[in-house]
Amino acid sequence: MLKRFSLEPSRIALNIAVLIIIALWTFPTAGLLISSLRDKNDIAASGWWTALSSADVAKKGRLKDKVDQVEKDGKFTISGNVFEGADGVSGKVSAFGTKVQAPGGNPAGTVATLDNGQTLVVNVDGSYVLTSPTKFTDEDSGGRVFYIASQPPRFTLENYQTVLFSEGIGRSFINSLTVTIPATIIPILIAAFAAYALAWMKLPFRGLIIAIIVGLLVVPLQMSLIPLLKLYNAAGTFMGVPSKTYLGVWLAHTGFGLPFAIYLLRSYIAGLPKDLIESAQIDGANDFKIFRRVVLPLCFPALASFAIFQFLWVWNDLLVAIVFLGSGPDQLVLTGKLNALLGSRGGNWEILTASAFVTIIVPLTVFFSLQRYFVRGLLAGSVKGG
Amino acid sequence: MANIKLTNINKSYGSAQIIKDVSLDIKSGEFIVFVGPSGCGKSTLLRSISGLDQVTSGTLEIDNAVVNDVPPSKRGIAMVFQSYALYPHMSVFENIGFALENQGLPRAEIKKKVEAVGEMLQLTSYLTRLPKALSGGQRQRVAIGRAIVRGAKVFLFDEPLSNLDAALRVQMRMEIAKLKRDLPNTTMVYVTHDQVEAMTMADRIVVLQAGRVMQVGTPMELYENPNSVFVAGFIGSPKMNFITGLPAEKLKAKTIGVRPEHFEFSKTPTDISGTLDYTEVLGSDSFLYVSTSTGMLTVREPGRTQYKTGQKLNLKPIAEHVHRFGQDDSSLK
Amino acid sequence: MIAQVLYAFFTVVLGVGGCFGYFYGSNWLLDRTFPANANNDASAVRNLRVQANIRPWLFLGPALLLLSVYLIFPVIQTVWLSFHDRAGDQFVGLANYKWAFYDDQFRLSIFNNILWLAVVPALCTLMGLIIAVLTDRLWWGNLAKSLIFMPLAISFVGASVIWKFVYDYRGAGQQQIGILNAIVTYFGGDPQVWISLPFWNNFFLMAILVWIQTGFATVILAAALRGIPEDTLEAANIDGAGPFKIFYRIMVPQIYSTILVVWTTITVLVLKIFDIVLTMTNSQWNTSVLANLMFDWMFRGGGDFGRGAAIAIVIMVAVLPIMIWNIRQANNEQKGH
């Protein structure tokens, strides 16, 4: 919009400013994603921002045994590669040494002099040659070697395997879906019917009902928990069923989501052309048919907006699920599971980051693929309604 | 065949009375036009007949049955809306067939009827299209098709041409006139604020102002014998000139009305003389705006005019075309 | 695993199907009981009228029922509980409120809540406005906005994991893996346990909410900026106003009502803030806010429903003015409709 006024030098500054803000905003999430793909030892050893560059790691290994010695020109040599025995370690050697006090005392490729006139050379590729003027004996075989290896970035899906299959995240994922799908569809249906009634049907107290619904928009959710919990327990005892059921949590989410849903959908449905509704009335359609054949297809964008809202809200909810759904393995939802892990596996970042990423990947996918509707809903919900 | 009878109809929204004691007899098969300035209640009256609005008091009869409490779909009426109100997500076929579907007709019969209507309105090749893929005129035809297919006894039109451009409006006016010819038994009620539409299409015109019926009559009756200053001013273009003062007093009236085409020029000074302020040349006619002691008068001259701006003109109304109005603005006969 | 998926699928179908079933079934029943298909029959007309009186309540019924059970009933019940003792048996008058007034923890929570209210809505709105204006002038502005917007899709728990990782602390001398401490040590500072720093830890928790909510403010304000008629900006430019003057004299006044909406929306959210404190510090280190205090009194350590309810009422009363404002706005819109 301001294109016409902008000055060229300021455009560069502008781009940089926005880039910095973006970096600030995406860094925390990037850290999570990158860490979840790193080896658990690496996560603990270095910051995630170093993961993309090569890391210098101090390692130790054992040289080969005397049985491998070869006699040549009156000298005895043992040759091999320091990476051979080291599990999963590869890369380049930058320095080596034979004493723990100076693990990198000798640059790679130089000759280190040991006791008894022995010499050791470790090359950049990890190959080494240990040379001795006398035959190697038991005493000096299998000696230790220390080296500094610079490792290329390594990424692994191992953390994900762990959390999905042995930490119970996979199971919670399904629980979350079981909660979320009906808790999204049911309020849409109920709210759409109510919104149509409040927008187009003749009924007493219409204005009052709308005002109450708008008022309920801001009721703090936490305050309904105790009364509802009591109600659930009483109902459970009365009907002889457990008080913590999927049905209970669906209805709770529906109840809490309804004010916004009705508010959003009503303002959209009330904005449909009056002529259309009246035309359908003259065409002999009853309200159920008008709703189903005319209104529902036309308010699809609003339905989609609300669906995304409700989906995100239910998927991301912790409190309602904790209170109204049990915490057994076949009921605990992802957020609850993650919260539990935060307590029990507080220091295990490989578990936490991978679990967190599993929980946020679904909402992020929904968000990025349906952003248009999401934004539209936000605008309808706040700008127009105010 | 259905006549419509309105007896003492009143309609209020809260304290605002929109329709005031309207009584009207619409004969079966008649094309009747409600005309009036915006806010005169003509659309409300139409909506009351349709059943979309409930009347506050009075009796409404369609086909000799009181329908005050009958919902729109049971009144045997069809309505063409100003916006056409085509269902944007349904094809032309579905739009036309929707009412039949609601009546629970079998699929084959719906198909037969819709196709027949499509043929009648030259929409056959558009039946599968969505409304947004149609031109303005075609949409109008679909809207009319929806009315025809139900075989309604009464068609209600709510300013159906006001969304069209000038050229298309003339064409659609002719199509509606033709439709009336093809359906001689269907009673049609048409609302417009455009007196040209009223004059060209109506069997009878109902002029409304502020919720009251001012006059009912054929177009020529209204043109030739308006019963009030309001009707006289509303019907005819350019507007009738109203002259007060001496010329009116001479004819024992408060006001006299003279249409622009009913003036003569006189060489000698008359009661009504003034200077030519401005001339509009339309080709077929010229409109002369003459500034006189009783205000600005409009004079129509066929073809070109010989008079120049600033020239002094003496005007003389043609006696037989002068309309006289009394103190209460009603016509003096 | 398969069994669980099947069970989940079955429950989902049952739940959603039941809901569809209600609407179809009840309407079918209504049409059946009061048939209206016979043409122009007097009874059909009467039945239609009966239908028109009943049907709105079929449509509204489930919504009204659920709203009553899940929101209206709890509000009333909470008011009642707040005047009763810990188990809800005995009427104690204003004792719970009196207790709250003198309770240190309550005062601390109020103080923290006010701190949040003072910082978060202002910061979000300001950042949102700045980002909206900046990105409005960029060809990749939409991409930038969606990246800022993204945290809105992340759960509070997920955000807590992300930010715990940012704030992670290792003893001095060790390699820091939390980026904040890494930056601090890089510039020669001492690493800190950010979330237990007295007083300042509140701000580290607020940063999370700002991070989440700025995207909301940005998107709403960007749309409002788009709505400003371009000719007013051009006119200001011709009148010789510079970019900053155009911003605060022409743009901001025109989107003032939207700024207010964003501000109040975030304010309501902040009043109810709960999850971040629960997952980040669990109210430790003096970070408790009202909602968490209420939660603690209701669900932890013996529990005192009366006190918890009294705190809930305090939150409600704080939200009330905004609620009334909301209703009034909705009514105005209704009239304009």
C-alpha cells in the first residue's frame, strides 16, 4: 500500500528489520525441530545451533594388538584406523595424543614420540601407524590413543522411534484424534443450527439469547471445572458409568466452544442475502431444508474457519482433557502426555523435543494448509463483531 | 385464474405505519403496477401479498380465500426478486426445479417441467451452468423460469429490472410484456419506482405515497386525469409544471398544472412570461427551461428550437390540457 | 494398536453420527407429526404454523442445553460456592473474600496478573502494529506474517517445551545448550536460571505469550491497514507528510477501533492465563497468577472449593466490563443490521 512512498535505501533496512524479527520468532521452534533430530548425546553436549556445522569432539580409542604387528626394515609397525573400533564416529582427525591430559597434543599427520623410542602418527583420515624399534610385547600392546575428531552434522530419527513406540506418544496421538474429531464436528453442527435459528427464524427472546451468548464468550473456563466435575461424578454414579468418558470430554469441548461458534456463524449467516432465504420460503422449503440446501453450502467458509479454530483449540487443550478424561494410557491425550513427560523426563531433551514436535506437527499442518480460512475466521470474529 | 382483494390493509413496524388503510381489487389476469417514490410502501405491500410480511390489520384475499395467515408457499404465488435471489451454488436446472422438489414431485416429472420452461425461455443450453456463469438477462430469465415452472396463479415482481443497464432494461421490459401475453390467466403484480416501466407495462397503475393509495387507473387515465398534484407530478417525464398565483386564480384554482408539451408561444405578452435560461437538445425534442415569476417552467418543443438563451418568451397553456388543483391539492373537475 | 484405532474410529462415528441423527430425526419427526404437504389444505396451513413455532427450538435446543450445563450452571454454582466453606456445606458469607484480601499468595497473584495485563496486551499490540506496517510494504510480507503467526497454532504445553529449551540452564563452565544462556555466556556473562529469577521470571513467562499472541495482533491489524482507503494516504503524502507522520496521524487513527479490539481480546486472554504458568513453573518462584491459584485451591492439597470459587469470581468480575462492552457492541451491530 505504501509502495509509492517508500525510499530505496530504506527498503533494504526494512527487509533486514523484518528478517531479524522473523529470526527472533522462528528460532525457538527451529531449536526444537533441529534438536529432536539430533543424537541424544549431541543434544546434551552442544547447543542445537551448532548442529549444522562440524563439531569437534574429543574421543579416545585403542590401538591394535601386538598380533597385528608387521616387521619391516628391522622396525615393527602396527597400522590401522582410529575410527574402526569407534561406534558411529567418523569424520576428520584434527589432533591426537596418547595422554589423557593432552588429548590433542599433536596435530594430525605429525609424529609423536612415545616411551621406549616408539613413534605414532595419526593422519587426518584416522589412519595411524605405530612404529617401534623392538618387537611389541604384551606390555605395550593395545595402548590408548586420544584424538580430536571433527564430526560432520549427524541427524537421526531415532528419537521419534523412541517416543512414538516406547514412550506412549503414538498411543496418545490416537487418543488426541479420538477427542478432537468429534469435538470439532459436533459443535459445528450444533452451532450452525443455532446460528441459523438466531439469524433467520422467528422466535421469542432472540435478542436476549444472542446477548447471553456474547456474554458467555469471556467466561473463564477454569471456573466451570469444579461444578462440572461434581455434575459428572453425580451423573456417573447415577447411571452407573465411569464419569470420565470420551463422550463427556466431547460435550465439554462443545459447550466451551459454542459461544464463539454461534457468534461467528450467526454473523456470517445473518449476512447472507435476505432474498435468498425468502425465495426459498416461497419455493416451499421448510427451515430444515433451507438450512440444509441453501444456508449450509453457502456458509462453508465460515464453517471451515470455525472448524480450524476448534480443532486447534481442542488439540492444544490440556486442562479440559486432564479434568474430564482419565490419565490412563488409552485416554491420556498428547498435551497431557507431554506435560507428564515434562515432569518425569525433565532433562531428557531428546524425548521432550521429539514428543513436542509430534504434538505440534498436526496443528502446524492444519494451520499452514488452511491458513486462509483461519485468518478469515479471526477477522470475522474480532474486527466485525468487535 | 386468481383475483386479489385487499381490504383496509394496515402494516406497522413498531410505531411506524408503513401501509395505511389500503383497499384494492386486482382482477384475475391483470398486470398491475405499484409505483411510487422510495419509501412509499410499495414493496411492503407486495411482500404482504406474498406472505413474507404479515399485515397488521385488514383482510387479504387471493382467489376469494382469505390468506392472512397462510404461509407464502401455500398462497399459490411466485416472486421475482430485485436481486433475482438465484441460489448461487445450484445449477440453473436445480434453481428452477427447487420448488418442485419441495413439493415432492418425482424426478422425471421435475425434469420434464424444467426442460419445458427452459425451452420457453431459451435457457436449454444453460441448464447445467451456475448462475454466476450467466449474463444479467439470462439470470433474469432463470428467475422468471422459477416462477413459471410452479404454475403459480399470481406472479409478484419486486423491481426486477433495476439492476440492469439501460439497453437490457428495455429488452427485458419487452420480454416481460411478452410473458404476460403468453400467460393471459396469470395475475401479475409489479413494483417499480420507474414511471416509464409503469406506463409501458401496466394494465392498471396503483400510485402510492407514504403508505396510501393516491390513484388507481390505466396509464392514460393517470396521464390525462391525475387526481392530485402528487400523481400529476409523478406520472410523465419531464415533470408537469405547476403554476400558482395569478394564472391559477384566473381559473379559480390554487394551482394549475401544465405538461411541458402543452404550451404554446405567443407573440404578445401573457400571464406567464419569462426568459429562456437554458436549452436541452435531445434531437427528437428540445426542452426549454424558462425562468418566470412563478418559478422555472419546462417547455417541450418537437425537433430543434429557434429560441436563443436569454430571449424573452411568452407562454400560453393549451386550455383543454390545463389541470386545475384546489386548496387540498386534489383535482378540480 | 489396531484395536485402539478401531475403537477410536468407532467412538468417533458413534459420536458424530448421534449428533447428525438428532437433527435429522427430530426434524423428520416434526414433519411427520404435522404433515404440511397437502396443497392448500387448511390443516396443512395450520400444521405449517405449528412447525414454525416448534422448529426454532429443535435447532436451538442442543445449543441452549449445552450452554446452560457447561457455562451458565457453573457460573451460578461458583457464585454460590464462593459464599460457602471448603466442602460447600456451610454458608460463610464473605469469609472467603476476606481471606483472599489478606492472603499473601492472593496478593502476589493479583500483582502478577496486573503485571501481565500491563505488559502483554501492550507489547503484543505494539509489535503486531509494527510488524503489520513493515510487512505491508514487502513482497514476501505474507510469508513473513505467517511465520510470525505460526506460534498461534502451537499448544501452550508445546510452547512451554520450546521455551524451557530456550531458557535451559547448565552450571557455569559447562557448555550451555539453552540459547539464551549461550548468548549471555558468549558475551562474558554468567548463566542464569531464568525461570526462578525473582520478579524477572514473570517477564520470561510473558515472553512466551507475547511470542504466541503477536501473530494474532499482526494479522488483524494488517487486515485493518489494508482497509484504509489508499487515497487518504496519497492525500497526506501530497500534503507533505512524511512516513512517520502518515503512520501516526493518518493510519493509526483510522484503525483505532481495531487496535482497541486487539487490545481487549488479548486482555481477556491474559486475565485467564493459566497453562503457561502451570507448565513452566507450576506457580513456583512467585509466578502464580489468579487462575493458577484458583486451580491450586480447587484441585490440590485438600482443596477448598469456597476459596477457589471466590478467586474465580474475582476473575469473572475483572472480565465483566469487557463482557458488557462486547454485548453492547453486538447490540449496536444488531441494530445496524
